[in-house]
Amino acid sequence: MAYKQKSRPRPLADTDKLCSADEAAELLGVAPQTLAHWRVRGTGPRYITLSARCVRYRASDIRTWLDDRAKDSTAENGRDGQ
């Protein structure tokens, strides 16, 4: 009799890794409270709420948010009002 192995869920790609608020804050070099303030204001990286107390950040969303804020010169600082 052949043994049928259960299929395992595919692991998330590194860019789809879900980070806790503490992990995301560490990656960004800010305090977790700063991320909480950014969530309230809508100025931080996109986030996912799994429940009322469980917030996660996709690594790809953090990367996109950082890339959108990259500047080549100080002349760009006032360009987008941020």
C-alpha cells in the first residue's frame, strides 16, 4: 500500500514574509510606538490587521515604502509634501 504524503503549505517568499510591529520597527530603525503613530496618521508602510491586537507588515510593503522615500538630492525634499 502506497503512503500518500499530505501536501504542505507553500512557504511564503521572503518578500511576502509577515513581520510583527516590533520586527518592522527594528528593520526601519524606529520605535514600535512610531509605527503605531504612523498607522493612525496613515503615513507609514502598508499593514495588515489579523485581529484587533495583531498587526503585521509584509516585507515587500516595507521595501516599497522605503523605496518611495528614497531621494537623490536635498532638492527633492519638499517635492511631495512629506
